[in-house]
Amino acid sequence: MRQNRTPPADAQDGWYAARITLTDGKVHSARHYVIISKLAGASGQTPGHKQELPAPP
């Protein structure tokens, strides 16, 4: 499924934070420096379609 999401017009590069609470009550926090830009779409598969790896990488 391809989703095109446009950030708000006032979005700026900088530190973004999230706090996630799991169903068991554990809380996780994450911080990441984000540079607002459009990313290229994903392409190619490894391994290719209907191919198998001989062993786990």
C-alpha cells in the first residue's frame, strides 16, 4: 500500500519525540532528529520474487 503523506506547511527540521505505552503498561520513549524531505519510494526485493536464500543471512 502506497501512502503519500505531506507534512504540515509549518513542519521544521528538528528533534521529535514519542512516548508509547504498550498494552502491558510498559512505556517506551523515543527521540529522533528529523530532516523534513521527500524520500524516494522503495524498489526492488531481496531476495527477488519467488527466490529463496540458501541460509539465513
